[in-house]
Amino acid sequence: MSTDPVGRFLAALDPEHRDAVGARPRGEQERLAAAWERELEADDELDSLDELSPPAAEAEAARRVLQRELG
């Protein structure tokens, strides 16, 4: 598993969004990855999901971050 936050964030995205975010400048990718990590840390609901399926929790957090970003 990658320890790079951007790599982990990109891996949590669905393929369509992964390509779109991967094409963005590195600084923007890092900002989104930081928001994703904060989402994972702050949301108790994701903690429960993480116990059942860490990839599902990461994917849900990524979806939420992109939803906020894209409106």
C-alpha cells in the first residue's frame, strides 16, 4: 500500500474521477488528498465503515471530498 497521500487518494477514487484528478496540477492533488485525510479522520460514520471495509470508507471519503469540490 502506498504511503503517499495523493497516491492513496487517487486509488480511492473511481476510475473516471481518478483520471480527472490525476490530470490536475500536483498542488491541487495534494490539497484534495489533505481534505480526504481530514474527512477520514473527522467523520465517526466513516470510522464504523472502516472497521468493516477500509477501502469502502476511503472511497466514500473521496466521493464526499469531490462532491464538495465540484458542487
